[in-house]
Amino acid sequence: MAILEILMIGVGIGFISIALEASKEDLAINAILGSICWATYLYTSQIFDNRQLSIFIASFLISFLAIYLTRRTGKPLQVYLIAGILPLLPGLNIFYMVLGFVNQDSKSILENANLTIQILSIIVLSLVFSSSIVRLLQRLKHNRKRSEL
């Protein structure tokens, strides 16, 4: 069942990439990134039984992959990053938060707003950490090359 779910996420991300105006050669890459993201999330959530940690690990991995693909292809980071992280976004929580507004249920509003902010903050932190690590590795590599000369 999980394999079918992962494949369907990939197909969905592929179609969403069309709406994001990704080029034809990037559609398959974006679909694979979305599948990798969701598979990582599912796998780590079974190991750690912690949704926030699983989101962090999945978005951290996708960030590294997006940075690598950006450097390899020369395309903007957003081409790969947005499609890759899309499966982690808390759309259902946002829906329940809006439904709480409609039903005037302040408890539902606060719970879902809190969870949405947590998830989005975790994704942003993972992006910052991965970008910082890549920059640190680049500096170390550059310093090593300079010291060899």
C-alpha cells in the first residue's frame, strides 16, 4: 500500500510541476523528488514515531538533492525545491483551520494553526540547515584547495 501511495504522490507532483511551469525534462525529476520526499517521510515516521522529526529529515534530504540538482543543471533552486517539498505541506491542517473559522470552533482553529506553524517552521529550519552545511562544505573545500597551492 505504501508503494502505491509513494507512486501516486510522484504522479501528482509531476502534474503539479506542469502547473508550476517546469520544463519537460524536469517533470520526471520533480516527480521523483516528490516520491523520495514522501517515502522518506513514511519510512522515518515508522522508525521514530515522531511526525515533526520525519518532516525535518525528509525536507532536509530534499533540500540537499535540490541544491545538488541546481548546481548540476544551472536552473533556479525553486524548480526542484518547491516540487520536492510539496508533499510535506500541511494542507489538511489549513483546511481544518478554515473549517474551524466557518464553524466558529476556536479550539480547532488554534490546534490546527499551531500545527501548521510548527510544520512550516520545521521545513524552513531544515532548508536553512542544509544550505548552511553546503556552504560550510564549499568553504572547507575551497580552503583545502588554496592550502595545497
